[in-house]
Amino acid sequence: MRIIVFGFRPRTKQRRAIYDALLKCTKPPVLWDLYAFTTGPSSFKNTSPMVRLLDEYFRLIGKASHRASMDMIESGSFTLSNDLWRISSVNSSYTMCQSYPFALVVPKSISDDEVLQACKFRARCRLPVISWCHPVTGAVLARSSQPLVGLMMNMRSNMDEKLVAALCSNRDGSRRKLYIADARPRKNALANGAMGGGSESSSNYFQSEILFFGIDNIHAMRESFVRLREFMDTHGRTSSDGMSSFLRHGGSIWGGGNLSSMSASVSTLGDSGWLLHVQNVLAGAAWIAARVAMEKASVLVHCSDGWDRTSQLVSLANLLLDPYYRTFRGFQALVEKDWLAFGHPFSDRVGTPSISGSGNMSFELPRQQSSTSIIPSSPMRQPSGTFVSQPPVSSHAHNSNNYSPIFLQWADCVSQLLRMYPFAFEFSAAFLVDFLDCMLSSRFGNFFFNSEKERLQCNVFDSCGCLWAYLADRRTSEGSSTHAHCNPFYDPLKYSGPLLPPAAALAPTIWPQFHLRWACPEEAQGGELEAQCRKIILKNSEMQKAKEVAERKAREYTIAMESLNAELRREKLLNISSMNTAKRITKENTDIKRAIRSIGCKIHISSSGDCIVDIENNPVEARPNLYCSSRQGSRQGSRQGSRQGSSSALINDKKDLSVSVTEDDDDDDDDGNNVIGRICESLCPFRTGDGGCRWPNGGCAQLGSQFVGLKANFDAFDQLSIDDSYFKPK
């Protein structure tokens, strides 16, 4: 849809050089001059689409738990099956049909030999095979090419009829209704009978009904697209001739001037027929989807060769029936299955070189009738390094009989569905535009050649980059949720089933993002609403992240508070325990004081921790004074001689109390042993008359040792069953 005009000054000598350079880049004479081959290895590697095709087949027959691999393909162990359908390897070497994939889904009741016999009755051996099957009802959507019934419409094939009848099988053994949808107009089908083709007869196919959709062939689509582009260029904001449509024909209002030119512009758009063709394809696909979803019937779709209109109808019906195909991964699986694997001739329709087609080169759409020229043939390199002669190629491929915007028209139909159901698709219209640009740019090798066999022969999968990997990388690197390819309105729960648009809703409009982006760039901004929505989503995402950060900090603060509360509770428990211990120690001290007072002593405790013990009941005339000092960690007292007979006592603060007692007496002539005995008898009320002890566990010091006095064991107090008679009353 884009026209680029180069202007040169008069008598310049660069025109031919620039023209030749542009011609070499836009129309490479040989296959290996395509951009994808000349740029060298790509960072976007293409894993084998054959593996992905098998994975899609496994999903369709309910064996999604199995994963395909190249080893499985090489060994031929991919032939899985369910109750009704099986995957066949009958075409693994492409000997049965060169334009079909290596693996086919066929009825389980049909053997490979019967498949080989049935393929002979269909054009180009493209026999009926299954494209999609309903996971619950078992209804299938099948595709094929036209039957070879001949001019008199009287040719039949028992194997073909048996194969088609097997498409109507039910799990309970009954037969469902079969619709045979012929995409061509009826007159075109009859005309094909003169060349051996034609259409089926309902009398030959049990419980079947045949319908004609009336979709025109590739030549009508090509001419319609030329007229559409002519209309866009003439009545756009700026034309390729440099004149604005507002000033055309001397006028200054919409449409290019006066009222008659306005009506002429509308008539030109209608005369192009493009929107009518889009509507016909949409209506046919919606009808097929309704039969499968509502009537639980099977539908067989074909046109002449089964790779143009059939691919359009079958892939659109799949898109309507299965929500998986409305996701990024599903859309890739759909294109690779119904367009690439089943042999849509992309090289012929787009105009790139091919090893099997006419080798038509891509060039601009003609504005007027132009002549064609022939580029001399050039050798074509093969993967093995040998060279073969390439057939002559047309410099104006779009004037050839093979060029046609079939795939572009299908993408236009998808954009119409996206406009009608904005919540049903994971991808946006911007994704479709970039997808088409990548497909037409020759930057990637996914859409080179006309069949899977040709791409495999030329080693495209390893030599060229992958379009799908490139688009996925863009979404990942730029943010998948807010990327322009992602539909911000996508709601998979809202449309989790089939889409069945009524006929009144199938009125198409010009696809602004694609058709108007060069002629009317301001009006082509149909994605502004999506862009604003993405900004809102981005802000919401940022706020959500901020909320998560705040919630995480709040959780951290909560955990810290709980830790502090636990620590505080532990401190409270320790405090209570300490208070209980202090109370117990206070009680013990009180008991000790009572015990000491009961033996006739008074205790005076100073602020420094020293205490003075006065003995009251000493029978000695001179009253002795006892001095005690407490020291931590000592268990026995050390006697130090002094002239005045001072006494020191070491008290253990844990369990034991060691007291050393000496007597202050002026009579130096008294016997020390008698003094000790008297002091011991005075201090210890448990002494018996015969010198025994009524408290042996008290741990008294033995007489005659180096320490003289009373060594009290406080543990003995706890173990002793104290008699009130031991102590004096308070």
C-alpha cells in the first residue's frame, strides 16, 4: 500500500545507477540473493516447525501430554491415535503429495493403503484430511482439493467416498451430517469440470449437503487489491504525485472537490470490491463454524487446488471455533498448520523466487497497464553446492498469473474479527501489521517457497531467522503486558468458547492501521485508544508494584513488631522470674537472720555490704564483737592473726556462708580451745550436752582445724525439717 517516488534533476546521470541498485535489492534474480540469506546467521533461531506441527496434532487428538521431537520424526514414532482419529506417516517422504505436510490426521478406520488410493481422485493428490476436531462432540473440519469428476460429473471413487464418510463417524457408531463447502462460485466449479475437476454430488456421499460460497479466484482478488490501492493513493491525504486530495479537480472539500467527485470516490471504493470479498470470506467462515459448533456436523472445505480460498476459510473457522488460536502461541500454530504446512504457495503469491514455481519477483503494484520484461535466467545454488538452471522470472510479478494478496486478505479478515470482538484476542491490530511487514520483508525465511518440502530441501530452518522468535523477543524485551502487540482489552474468560458472529455483524470496514497508514497517517491511528489504555495499565502496574512494596514493608514492620513484642514478653517473664527469685532470696535471708538471731546474734549490714554480728548470749563475761565481710566466690574463711584478735568471715553469695569468729578478750591467758568450745556452744543451739550435734547436715567446722567457727550450709536449711523449738519466737 506504500508508493515511493524518486525525483531526479534533468539530465542527471545517476538515474540508471539508482534504478539498477533498487532493482537488484527489490527483485533479486536468484533465490540466494534474498535478504534473509545474504545477511548471514540470525540471532533468532528457528526451531523445526515440523515439531511444532506434531505438537499441535497431539493437542487436537487429546494427546497433549506427549511432546514431539526430531528423534520421534526420524523414527516415525509419532503415529498416535484416539478413538476416532490417528496421525499418519503415509506422506513422510512427500511421495504421495508434495504440497502436503509430512504428517496427516485421518480417520482411524482408514488404512494407509486406502489413503494412497483415495488421493488419486483429488486434484494434486490433496485428499481430505482433518484440520481441526471438536474435543467434545468429535465433529471435524476437513480440507482437500476438488474431486476429479470430469466434464460429465460422473467419475467416482469408492475409496474417496469411504474416506469422506469416515469423517462423519461418532463415538457411539452413529453417523453425523456432513456439509461439503465449495468455496468457488458454482459456475467456476462447472467450468473446472472441463479440465477434469468439478464438484461432488450429494447422491454419491451419504448424508451430505453441498454448498457453494461464491468466493472469487486469485485473479479477481489481485485486481481488487490494485483498485483499492489506487483509491487510497488518489483520495488519500497526500498522493504519490504530490497533490493533496483536497486540491484535486480544483476543489477544496473532502473527497477531492465538488459533490460529483465525492460520490465518485465512494463509488471507486465500492467498485474495488475488496470489502465485498472480505465479507464473503468472513460469512463463509462464520457459516462453517456455526455448523460445527451448533449442529455438531462435520464440514469438508475445498476450492480448486485447496491452498488459497480453502486455507482462508479453514483457518478463519478454526479461529472462530477454538479460543486457543486467538492467543499468540495459538495464532502461530494456526498459521504454521493451515498455511505453511498445507502448502499455500507463498513464493508464487508474494512474488519471491521459488525452486518449483515460476520464480516471479516482487515488484510494485502497477498504477496503469505496464509491459513485462524478462530477466535472464541465472544459476540457482542448492544446499549441496551444486547449481541448476533457474527458470526465467518476470520483473512485474504482480502482473503475473500467480501473484495474489490471499494471505493479506486473510489478515484483513482477522482484523475485522478483532474489531468486532476486542476482548477475544490476545494480540492487537498492531501485531497483525508488524506480522505482515515481517512476512513481506524477506527478512525471515518462514514464508519462503511454496511448501514444507521445498523449505526442508533448501534448509531454510537453519539458514534463516525466525519471524516468530523475533516478534516474541520484541514483546519480551519491551514488556509483555504493555507491549503494542498485546491487546489491553483481552479477557479470556469472557470468550472461552466459539465466536459465532451473525450475518448482520459481518459488514467490514477499511483496515485503518494497514490500508491508511501511508495515505492517511493521521486517520490511521486506530490504536490511540489502545495506547491510552496501555498507559493506564502501565500506571496501574506501577501502582501495583508500589502497593506490593508497601505491603512487603508493612509485613516486615509487622514481623519486627511481633519480634519486639515477643522480646518484651520474654523480658517480662524474666522480670517476673527475677522478682520471684528476689522474693525467695529475701525470704531465705529473713530465715537466715532469724536463725542467726535465734543463736543470740545481731546482724548490722552497712551500705558497703559488710555486716557486724554481735553475740548476745555469750556466757563469757566480756561480750565479744564479731565482724563479717562478704566476698563473692570464696567458700572458706582465712584466719589472719592479729594482735587484737580481729575476726573475718567470708560469705558465699550462692549457697554457703563461711564465718570465721575470733574473740576480743583482754585475758590473754585463757585457753584457746575452751574459748572455741564456748563460742561454738554459744553459737550453735543444736549442741548436745555430751558434745554431739543435733544438726549434722549443718556443716559445722571441726574443732582443731585451721578454721574456727561455724560453716553454715544453706542447702541444709531447705532440706531440714525445721522444728519451731529450734528457733526463738520473733
